[in-house]
Amino acid sequence: MPRYMVERTFPGGLEIPTTTEGRKAMLGVVENNTVEQVFWVQTFVTDDHSKTFCVYDGPSPEAVRRAAELNGLPVDRISEISVLDPYFYVEK
Amino acid sequence: MLLEREELLGYLADRLVDAASGRGSLVLVAGEAGAGKTSLVRAFVDALDDSPLVLLGACDPLTTPRPLSPVRDFSQQLPGLDLERDPIDVFADILERVRHTIRPVVMVVEDIHWADAATLDFLRYMGRRIGDSKGVLVCTYRDDEVVGTHPARQVLGQLAPLSSTHRLHVPALSIDAVAQLARDTSVDPEELMRLTDGNAFFVTEVLASGGELPATVQEAVLARVSQLGERSRRVVEGVSVAPRSLEIAHALAIADASPDDVDAALSAGVLVGDGHALRFRHELARAAVEDALPPARSLGLHLRMLEILEHDAERDLARIAHHAIRAGRSDLIVEHAPAAGDEAAAKGARYEAVKFYRAALRYPEALGPERTARLHLKLGMELRALDRPGDSEVEVRQAIAGFRRLELVEELANALGQLQASLWNLRRFEEGWAAMNEALQLLESLGVTETLGYTLYRVAHHHMLSRHAAPAFEYVEKARRIGEQLGSRTIAWVSLMMEGTTHIVVGDADRGVELLRRAVAEADRMDNRGFVSAGLGMLGSGGGEARRYEVAIEALQRGIDVALAIDEDYTVAYNRSWLARIAFEQGRWDDAVRYAELVERTTLQREGIAYITAMSALGRVRVRRGDPGAVDLLEEMTALSKSHEVQHGWNAVCGLAEHHWLADRPEAAIGDLEFTYRRALDTDSQWARGEVGFWMWRLGRIQEPPDGAAEPFALQMSGDWEGSAAAWREIGCPYEVATALADGPPEAKLEALDILDRLGARPLGDRIRNELRSQGVDHLPPRPSDRTLANPAGLTDRQLEVLRLIAEGLGNDEIASMLYISKKTVEHHVSAIYTKLGVATRVEAARAAARIGVGNRGVTAPG
């Protein structure tokens, strides 16, 4: 299954409190994703919380878009990605 | 007694209440064999008062099922329902009654895991439309059998997401329930549970066999039968070889028994009465008895059934053929299976027709060489319609060899024409053309024949596919004249259809639309669904190519309904692929993706034009959205399409050109583009010349539009961006409007940006933003991602729409039907809205909507 980087912008900043509410919001996303068979691996967030970079596994970019719509999340750009490991080049 | 089923019964009763107020539903009742699905449905039906109309139907475990068996069952209670009509008309008639009745209607179709193709079409048809009727359609099936490539699985998959579809699962009995059933016996509930896994049928059967716990359930069933007298037992055995049920009169005849013997079998609980017929209480019991029959006894019973059914006034061909096949007697199979196959083929039940023809073809000696050759040809034609051209070729070649040996010249020429059609689907055009030429030579020696007329039409078809106007019209005319000489309605029709098709793709498109509409209407009058489907397919795909979208979409959608009803899987897939391409061109990209994915999931021919057309549309959506996966997909489609005609490949090639142009490396696209451009110039197709020419121009390979390029492309290439934008607006292609506007001054570019942002066309939008910035234009509109969040509370456009409807007091069902999305999707949107607004109820959501200015009237709470 291909891996995608999904870039999103939150001009007002993204806040997810570490409370029951926050937990519920996270679980909601995960549950919605199962409808489209996409899996949220992890997300990197900028310091000002205005941009996120989300790593997703999924069958197609279209499935990632539909999941975003279900979750009410914006999508700026979807790229297919693979891993470059810097230490792979280091002599052992 | 129905243990642990109250909740399921209550659920069914609720569906009936909904149906009475015009909210019908399809209820899929799943469970393993013997779980108690039938008992559940019967308990539901038995508890109804007189108000609903109840229609009971079932599918049969025949080697090859009788087409539309449940609908035939229904018809006994639907006066005036004419089953001899087209299945689609029969379905529409039933739907009409269920929509306009005063009483709610409960329709039961049992055992759809045995359904024939036509019955599955019925379920698909009703399932999609039942939501606004007064019907509850209850279907039972064994979910452990509907797996893998089972034909019912696809239908269930299509119906499951609809908000009017409900699923019930009948679980195994719990140990408590088993203990309660075994209460007054000496049987150990734990042992009973171990033997039966809580299977309701097994539990009751084992308990009824009395005394000791048997080693197997089959033993339990046979133990009950063995307690019967000799003649009663013969009745039971007779019923066991009849799938589903056996008429009482036939049962008496086959067992040489008296009504008392039947009564004995009934009162022992081995058989149950079902109107004028007898059946086992469960299919598992029938199978147990049939499996235990000695071979000679089984053969004798099948032969006797054949004899009885042959003298029956109704002459049920599928049932007769079933017993012939089970008896394994070649003389009887070749006598009965071909007729059953013809009947199935005429009804459009192609899978069933194939099974019957194959059964007969196992005995070529008994058939004789001429019938064998004819059956091979019929089988080949059915297989081609089922999207299996390779298998079709094998059969048609057998037919050709047979006709050659028998020196049946006209039949041989006809078979060669069929071979060409199968080879075309296999993309072996040269070979097909050779077969066609041989056919023409053979026919010219025979004078004016129907086959000559048909072959001339096929030649015209070939030229139309190559997009060569003059020879296509020439052969259409030749065919038409033969049709006139012979007074043949068939030849007249195919000529009319081909003239219209040629016009729509390489002639006068308006005239083409008019002729094809006339052809479809004439096919309707002739009551020939194959012709209706062919005419609609040409109007849809040709209309799409000529960008007559409204006409095309209507034809494609009706074409899909008709093709589904006659198992033309190839046409279904091809029509859907054109819906994908049209949706792409109209900027309805979510729809384009959905159609393309549907084709990908359902088409068998991974190299065929339906797949290429659908995947090219998907690839082009990715290009225009800037999504990954576009290049690989379009390169694959470009490679596949090289052995097809140019019209099947130009979309993928232009998509690649667009992608590389957007990425500022146009040289990567040149090779394929120039090859395709040369091919386009070898046609009379203005849209091929226009679109491929446009990309040649955009990449700087040509300076002027080629002759005969379609107007909107030609205008833009000539520098008239305004005229081009107006032409595209008229046709209804928003992305192309923006592309033309982008060639204009800054005001036009800003207008283009607005269109592109709404489409979600990021790459071209970014490109135009850069151009504007370098031209010194400030105040660019914010990028759409920033704007989405300018929506109140960070809701997406779709969520705002849903919130507005919530604020108007609509329920999820109503919202789903207003927005044409499933109820499940609405529920997801609603929960996302709640989270973002920090609310927990609809009333709170409506208040929040008023606060942030969404929705407009009457929802502001007091205070």
C-alpha cells in the first residue's frame, strides 16, 4: 500500500487538548478513516500549529481525499513518499 | 418457538412501519445454512395482520437456476403482471405497484445465494429504488457462501451503502437457548452445543430424532425418514430430487403413493406443505436425503421426473434440463439443454445460457456435427457479451471449423463475422480484418443475403472505429441498400445505427444524435434489447466524444440499466467508463473518480477499452488536482492504448502532456504526443485533431491549429482566448474555460483562478498565481486551503451545507437524500461538525449555526 504525505494548513492554528474531548476527536478521525481503508501513521506539526504534515497509508490519493472530507480536514497537497535513511550511507 | 430472535423481529416490524409512511427498505438477512433465517422471516410474516400485501418468492438450488424464479412466485399474487415482457419492464411494473399502493408490501426472496443473473438484476433494480416506496424487500442468504467471486456478492456490495439498505445477521443459538430447547429431553445441552454449534436447524433436527444423540446431523435426518412406511419414504425421496419443492400430484406419481402416504410424511414432520407442493423443512435435510440415495435409485427418480415434467402443460425447460443433466443421460441432455439455453439467452440470463450450452456440448456425437457447430457459435456469442472474448474466440473457431467441414457457406461467413468481433475485443485487428474479408468473398458468391448485409455493416463499423468518414458512409449505404432489397428490418436498423454513429464521431454531430435517437426508438418498438443497448452505447460514447454531455449521460445511464438486465457486462463497463470521462471533462472530479473506481473493481478485461478509458480519466483528474500516481497510470494506459484506435489513447497521452507541461518539462511528453498527433491527423475526427493538436501547440511543436480541429481548441490556438472561453462555457467544461481565460490579461486570469480554486486544480492555479505575481499584480485571492479555514469554525464547504440543513430541522435521512450521499456519510459529517462546534445535540448545533451566521431563519434559541 502506498504511503502519502498530506499537507494541511490551519490559519487559526490547530488545537487538540489532551483531554477526553481531544481523545474523542482523535478516535473519531481514526474511525472515519476506516471507511476509506486509509491509516493515519503520524503527523508533524509546525511550531505555530498552522501547518501539519500527516503521513498516511492508503489505497489511493482519492481515498485519502475522501477520508479528509469525512473528517472535515483541509488538504493542500498530497505527495507519495518513501523513506530515505541517512544512516544507510554511513560506513559501519 | 423462536428463541433469541425478538430483537430481529422488532427490527423487521419497524421497517414495515417506515414503509407504510413511504420509507421503504431492503433488508438483507444473513446467516449460515440452518441458522434460522427462514424461520425468522416466516415468523415475521405470520405475525402480520391483513394490512400488508405479502409476496413470497425463493431461488432454487437447480444445477442451473430458472430465470427470475422469485418474480414468477410474486406474479401469482400480482394480477395482470405480464412476465413475457422485457425483465426491466416487469421490474418497473412491480416497483410502480409498490410505490402507488395504499397497503405496504412485504416482498420476501429467500436464498439469494442461489439466484440466477436475472433475479440479481431484479434485486439491484428494486434495491436502488425501494427507498421512496411502500415496500420492504427481505432477502435471505447464506453469508458463508456469498464469498469470493460469487455473483450475488457484487450486487450486495452495490446495495449495502444505500441508506435504504439494512443488514440483519441471524446468529447461532447461545448455550442458554440450546439448554432451554433440550429442557424436557435427556440430551446433554453441552453435548448438543458441541455437535451443532448452536445451528438452530441442527438443534431441532437432533432433538426430533429422539433418544440417543446421533453421530452426525445427517444421521439424525435419516433416522426420522427411516421411521416412515415404505411408500411415504418413496414420497420423501421423490421430493429430495426436486430442488426446492415438488407438486403434490407429481409426488404421488413418482412414488406411486396415496394421499395418506403424503400425510404420514407430513405429520412425522419430515416434509411440510407449501400450497400445492411439498418441500423439506430445510435444504440441509433435503441434501441429506438426496445424498443418501443409492445411484441407481437416484437415476430412476430423475428419469421419472423428466417423464412427468415433459407431459406437464407448463413445460419448464430449465427444470427439465436440470433432471436430464442430473440423470447424466447424453441423449436427454442434448435433447433438452440447448432449448433451455436458448430460453435463458432470450431472457438475457447469459450465465445460465452458457451453462446449458456447455452441458450439451459435452456430447458432440449425440448432437451431430451441424448442431455442435451451431451451439459453439451461440456459446461464443454469449461469452463475448459476458466480456470473455478469449473464451468466445475458442468457441467461434470451433464453429468455423465445423461449418467449413459441412460446407455451410452462409453460416461460415456469419461465424467469420462473429470471429472478427471477438478478435476486435482482443485487439487483434489485423486477424479480424482477414476474417472479415474472407466472409465478404464467400458471401459475394451467394448473391443478396441477410448475412451479406450484416457483414457490410460490420465493415462500415470497422471504418467508423478507424474514424474514416468516407469508407464508413460508403459501406453503410451498401448495407442499407441490401436491407431495402430484402425488406430486412434488422439490416435497416444496423445501417441506421451505424450512419448515426459515423455522423456523431466524424460527420455532422447533430444529425448523428438525431439518427441514433431514432435508432433507439425503433429498437424499442422492435422490442430488441440488444439493439436498444447497442444504440444507447453509441449515442453515449459517441455523444461523449463529441462533447454532447446531456444527451450522452442520459443514454449511458439508460444503457447501463438495459445492459445489466441482459448481462452485457462489457457494455456496462464501457458505458461507466464514459461516465467517468465525461465527469472528468465537466469538472465533476469526485464523480469521475467514483465511476473509474467502479470500472476498475468490476471489469475483467484489464487491457480493454473500458479499463483504458476509465483509468485515463482517473489519471487526468490526478494531473489536474496535482495528486500523485498520475504519471505511472497514464504511461501504462498510453502503452496499452497503442494497439487500439487513436480515440482510446488520446486522453492518456494528452494527460501526460498536460502533466509534463505543468511540471515545466515538456520534452518528456513529446515522443508519445507526436506519435498520437500523426495518428489523429490520419482520422476525420475533429476532437482528436483538436485536443492532440492543442497540446502540440502548447508545447511549441506547431504554431497554427491543424485543419479540421474542433472549434474551441482551434480558437485558442489562433489566439482568440475569449472566443475559446465562451465556446467551452457553452459546452460545459469549466477547466477548459479557465485554460482559455488564462491566456488573457490579468482580469481574465483572476477569473480563471476563481474557477480553478473551486475545482481544486492546484497546479494550474499555482502557475497562474506565479504569472500574475511576475506581472506585478497584488491582491491575489488567498489559496483555497487558506480560504477553507476562513469558513466559520473551520468547517468545510460540505460540512457547512450539512449544518445549514441541520439548522433547518432536517434529519439525517432527509439530508442524505438531498445531498445524494449515504446516510452513513451524513453521520460522519454530523459528528465532525459536533466536534468542531463543541456541541453534542442537533439543537445545540442549530444554535451554534445561528451564532456563527450559518443558516438563516428561526433557529435562534430564546435567551
